[in-house]
Amino acid sequence: MTANVERTLQAMEAWGRQDLDEYRTIYHPDAVLHGFAPHPIGVDAAIEGYRHFFAGFPDIRFEILDTVADGEKVAMRFRVTGTHNGEFQGIPATGRKMDVQGMTILHFGDGKIVERWNQFDQMGLMQQLGVMGE
């Protein structure tokens, strides 16, 4: 297992514990994250988004399904599950379960993520919450 994969696994364990201070340590302060908004965002914006996600799904669980490493890049396919017991993106708690998957590619430089590309089944999430038809 490469050092970058080990750091990724440790960071995702921290994310699963909702320890965003520890999670943040894997990122370079100037990292660029793609796929979270119509344009790239920085680490602070991603962390704030995760806080809202955790508020909406306080019992959230994260599972890594596959991991592939090649040089300074780590790719992972993941699954996120939880119960919508708090407000999320203006949607009041529905009590519904969610189970969605996504993929991310992390580009490391000097042991820190400097760029990230993320794809997450946002439409599937909204369908499971009942706010969008199937």
C-alpha cells in the first residue's frame, strides 16, 4: 500500500467520524476541488459543505468500495449511507434512508492533496429524499 493510499484511508476514517479538523490535514491549503459546485472550490468551502451534510445525515456512514493508486494519484469508489434526520440543502428532515455512491480522484503533491475530482450521485440522493421524481 502506498503512503498516499494510507493517508487517504486515514482521512476517510476521520471523515466517517465527522472529525473534519483531522480530515482537513490531508489537503494542501491551496488545493482545488472539482465537482462540488458549478466551479472548483477550495478546502474551506468543502469542509463547510461537509458540516451541512453531517447536520442533515447525522448517522452518516462512509465505505470505500475500491481504491486504485498510480504514482501521485489515488482513485476511489465509495458508498455513503445515512438517514435524513436534519435539514439538508433547505430540505426539512424526511426520516428517509439514503444510499448513494460516488468516485473521486486525488492528486497528491508532497503528501498532500493538491487537486481533487469528485462525482457523487446527487440526483439519486434527491430521489431517495423524495424531492425529485425517478
